[in-house]
Amino acid sequence: MTTKRDPSKAVQLGFLALLAISAATAAFWIGESILYTRAVGQRFAAIYTDASVAQLRASFPELAASASDVEALRASALAELARVSAARTNRYVWEGAFFLVVLAGGMLILTRAIRHDAELRKRQQNFLAAVSHEFKSPLASVQLAAETLVLRSADADGKRLGQRILEDCERLLRMVDNLLDTTRLEEGRHRLVPERVDLRSSVEASVAEVAARAQRHGIRLDIDVPALTLLVDRTALESILRNLLYNAVKACVAGSGKKIEIRAAHAGGKGELTVRDDGLGFPPEEATMMFEKFYRLGDELRRTTPGTGLGLYIVKRLAEMSGAAVGAASAGPGRGATVTVTWPESALQ
């Protein structure tokens, strides 16, 4: 699962496996070559040793003038055969050892790089978690003060400024929550406890959280969710719905959209929830990339739309952990987007 979420790590591990296979191949080649050389040497040595004087004279008539010459030839041939065999064996050992050292060095460097990268990622996650926790308490305090200011201020400007502070605090707290959720997911600390949850009630509660902001921007929320009970983790479902709706509102604000539709259906033995907006949209070819961690649309959008690129990533991870599937579709920039979450039959009650 980790390598699917991190292509660079998959490439590193694949290259490391390739180096290991190459090292094993080189070691096999060394052993095979040495054994072959020894076998050939032993075979020729046996021929020279077992051959009679007459056979050697027939094979080397120009050198075999007498029996003593034949015996000298036998000894010389055996010595030369041993020398050549030893030379070939040494060459195989040195050449093979060189390649093995190079491959082992590459494996060592790549292994250390992978380990260092893992340690760096862990330190980054710990840092994000620590900073997020440090942010959350003062932001909650500021939010409480802003709510008090909005409720008690009789001045129109005071209410307006208090409302602005409240909106910014809510946005920052959502970002902090997303960072904390991401850290828990990456570290495998997010445990799901399935229970019977009414989908419509959860959708209505999530819609209530974004209703005020949607109303301020003239965005209409249209809900069509029938009675449908899911066997899922309540917190995970709420996080999925909350991130989908916040993302849809953000897309409408950035793309001048005015409508968000939340639909659900029980068809084909599966439960399906769709959140459709008429806002920013995205190029169809980027549909699979929308759920990547920190992924956002083009550079221009990075300067004009808020967010960290974690909302849909969290949606996908929680959906996968719940046994559900999630997908996104859009007809193109400025033409809205649809995100669909599909639960299997086993999650329906």
C-alpha cells in the first residue's frame, strides 16, 4: 500500500531489487565459469595423462621423436593446462568481484538513501503533528473570542470583522485537522470501528457545518439522500462527508459556482454517494491525480484558491480503509466536478 501511495519509493525499491538480482546473476556467473574452467581442465588433463605414447606420437608427430620427448610433452602440456586454467579462474574471480563490489556499493547507497528518506518523512510527520497541535489550542481560543464578538457586538463593523475572524479560524482549524488526520493515516494509527450509521443524518450534519459559508457565497445545497444505513466507522464517514462538502464549496467559490448536489442511492447491491458542484472543475485527464497527497491543480490555481491538497487524499484513504471506492470526474475546467463514493454490499444494512 505504501508504495502505491509513493511512486518514488516504489522506483527505489524496484531498482534495489534489480541490483540484488544483478548481484545474484554475477555471483552465479562467477561460480559457473570457474566450475566450467575446472571441468574442461580436468577433462584435458585426463586425456594427456591416460593417452599412450603411441597416441601422443600420432597426435603430435613433429614433437614426439622419442619416448622421452613424448613424456616431456605430456608434462609440459599438463603444466600449461594448469597455468591457463588458473589464469582463467583468476580472471573470472577478479572481474566478477569487481562487478559484485560495484553492485554491493550501489545497493548499500540506495538502502541508506531509502532509510534516510523514511527517517526524514517520519521527522516531517512528527513536526507537522507537533506544529498542528500547537496551532489548535490558540486557534480554538481565537475562534471562541470571535464567536463572542459576533454575538455580543452591537456595531455592524465589529460583527463583520468578528465574522471574518471566525471564518479564517474555521479554515485554519480545518487545515490543522487535515494535517493531524494525514499524520495518523500515514503512521497507521487511525483505527476504524464499524457501527450502524444513518447516511442521511450524517449528510445533514455535515451540510449544517458548511451551510453558513455556502449561504454567504450564494451557493445552494440540494440534498437527495434516502434512508440508507451503513456499517462503517462514524468518524471516518463524517470526515469523508465534511471534506467532500468543504472541497465542493471551495470549488464553487473559486469557480463562481452556485449549486452543490448531494445524492445517494442503493443500486446494484451497492451504496453510492455523489457530491456534484458547478464550480471550478478540472481537466479530465487529472481525475486520478485529484486524490494524491498535496496534489493541486495548475500553478495559477495555487495562487488563487486556498487549501493544502489534503482533503481528497484523506477521503480516498478513509474510503479505502472502509472497503469503499472513490472516484472523481469533470467535463473540464469551469464545468464543475463530481466525486463518487461507493460502498460494497457488505457495508449496507
